[in-house]
Amino acid sequence: HAGIVIVGAGQAGVMSAEVLRTGGYTGAITLLGDEPHGPYHRPPLSKAWLAGEMDAAQLVMRAPEMLARKHIALRTGVSVKAIDRSAQTVMLVDGSALPYTGLVLATGSTPRALPLPGGDAPGVLALRTRDDASAIAGRMAACIEQRHPVVVIGGGFIGLEVAATARKKGLAVTVLEAAPRLLGRVLAPVLSDWYAELHRGHGVQLQLRAQVAAIEADANGVTGVKLGDGSVVPAGLVVVGIGVSANDRLAQAAGLECDRGIVVDACGRTSDPRIVAAGDCTARRLADGSLIRLESVQNATEQGKSAAAALLGQERPFTATPWFWSDQYDKKLQMAGLSMGADGWAVRGDMAAGTFTVYHFKGEKLIAADSVNASKDHLQARKLLDAHVSPTREQAGDLAFDLSGLLK
Ligand code: FAD
């Protein structure tokens, strides 16, 4: 009596399991995760949890008892090694095979490793899992004690959040970013500059256009980061945040269509009708044929719901406006929409005071909005984007103009 097997007990895996139940599925559901922990929230790992402002219990996403009550069989510490599509089984690391009638791939993503001499020295750490976060927290504590500085390689969201948290703890922090500006692929130039000033204002040594040549280490682990010009930035901890790659190897080996992620449609369907996929491991095909990879809680949640519905034979496409958030110091960034291809911007509010929204336009069309400590603007922007309603650039930038009036 095979049931539905879910590979990956993270955000997307848990959501799909629960939506299978609420959607009326009565067969067996097995949720397999290779981490030793049950499902937990990842976003606090670089924020409140790392800052010591949150305890382990608050990280728990779903207690195993709660899943058991829904007759969802959670198995932790179990790694799936292969999918046999013709036999409809997954192979576990212990050599056993588990049959499925439907399969959800929710395997997440893996931080890119630093392809550098010394990149594997002790104290050079990436941040993806609870165990990664514990290792970073431990090393930070040692750095506080020994007055060693922290270096963050990569000025993306995770790197910048770790930098902000380390500054909160009083550590000396250098951020090394290879590009000419922070978060250059997602933020408007004015906002990249604003974030650079925010971090500098909090005492971060920020180096843009930084070329990292090697990691230097002694018997205790990392001692510094050597740059292209031969200078060395001392470090007792190096956090590497240079992006992630989708965990699509199982799917690739099973012959499913993959293109830097498991290719899915808006309903989470793969090229095999019995297999769906959701979350960071996917690349979603848009109506114009292009592929989009999103790495966010919303994407994992919504794709998880779509994928579960698809296995139940229901169409529940994920087409809502993408959103994302990031907390750095006392600033909450909330992003709505996708800003790629923007050619014009308007700023509403007061950047100097730290409460504002940057609206991204492509021609006359509003395509995205990034709000800093302006949750009302963010929620309104999501409504405007969902409704395909665009203010003019002048209206967006004019605090006296009521944007919600456009939605009536
Ligand atoms: P995951 O949550 O990664 O779950 C996948 C699980 O599958 C993992 O436990 C993995 O170990 C397991 N797995 C993989 N392969 C196998 C296998 N073969 N067998 C068994 N198990 C397997 N997003 C936001 O929207 N806002 C934020 O502020 C934010 N902050 C973040 C901060 C940090 C430090 C990190 C790491 C991420 C953050 N994200 C944030 C991103 C967000 O957490 C992810 O997009 C989301 O967790 C993706 O969910 P998922 O279910 O696709 O993958």
C-alpha cells in the first residue's frame, strides 16, 4: 500500500504534506528529511536566533507530535539516494526501497562552496542549516573572547544579515563583495548605496569590488582572508554567503528535466506525472517560457501547496506576486515583485530617516517595490502588483498621492 513520499522535511515538504491532508488525501504520507532535526524555520538562523534573541523551541516549525496527529510519518536523519521511476520507489541510504504512488521533491538548496585555496579550513563556514548556525554561533563566541574579527564573503542577504548580527554582538566585521554594489542583482542602485551606508554607519568595513585570493589558516583554523592585492584581512571566522545551488541531483539522475533546478510548471508538476517538486530545488517555467528560480519562504510555501494539489489532480497554480524580507539592524526590508529589467525608479518617503519605498518601473509599468520599515507600502504594493495596476512614477514618489485610491 504505497502512499505519497516527500523528500525533504523543510518549508516546502511540510506544506505539501499538510495540504495533502487538508485536500482530502487519506493514504500514507511519509516525510523524509536527511537532517537530524524535525522541521524548523531557517530565516532566524541569520537573524534573531544567531543574535541570541530566540531560543531553540521557537525555531520549531512543526512539532513531530503535530505531524503525527495528522498521520504524517516524519523520518529524520534519512537521506534519499535515488529515485527509480519505473519501479516507483525511492532508494534510501540504508539500502532499503520505499514505494510511492506520488512523489514530492522538496530538497532545497546548498550553499555554493568557495573554490579557493584554504576554502575548507576550520572556521570557514556557510549558513544553511541549524547545525551550520550552531557552528557559526560557537565560532563567534570564541571570536568575542579572543577579540578576533569576522569576515563575511558575499554581500547578499545572508551575508549582510550575519554581518549585522555580528556587529550587534560587538564583533569587528569586514564584508567582502566582488561586485561594485551590494545586492546588485535585486536592489535598485539607490537602495544598494543606502544599504552600504547603513552597514558602514554600524561600523562594518565594507569592501566592494573585493577580489578574494585565498584563505589563510594555522593549526586552529582560519586566520585571515588574502585579497588579490596581496593584503590580508585578519579573521577568526569567515562566513561564506555567495549564493546557493538547487538540490536537483536526484531528479537529474532520474531523468527529470532540470535546468539549474527541477523544472516545474506553475502547479509544481515535473516532466513525470507522478512527481511534483516545490521550493528552492525548483526552476519554475513562466508563461513566456523563461525559467525563474526563487529562494524564499513564500515560494516554498506556495509551491508546496500547488504541488500537493497537483498530486490530488487539482489545478492550484502559484501565480501571486513574489515577496521576500530581510532584517538587518533595526531595518526590515520587504520586497514585492521581481525587479529584473527595471529601467526607472521612484522613491516614496524619507531615505535619510530610514522609512521609505523604492518602486521599480519597466517603462510605465510598476514591476516591483522594496520597502524599508514601511510595511503599509509593502502590503499595498503587493495589491497593486497582483491587480496589475501601475501608478505613474510621479504618483509613486508623491507622499500626498493616495496609492490605495488606484485599487478602488
Ligand atoms: P529547505 O527548507 O532547505 O528544506 C529542504 C530539506 O530537504 C533540507 O532539510 C535538506 O537537508 C533536505 N534534503 C535535501 N536532499 C535530501 C535527500 N536526498 N534526502 C532527504 N532529505 C533531503 N527566505 C525568506 O523568504 N526570508 C528570509 O528572511 C530568509 N532568510 C533566510 C536565512 C537563512 C540563514 C537561510 C539559510 C535561508 C533564508 N531564507 C529566507 C530562505 C528560505 O529559508 C528558503 O527559501 C526555504 O527554506 C526553502 O524551503 P525548501 O523547503 O525549498 O528547502
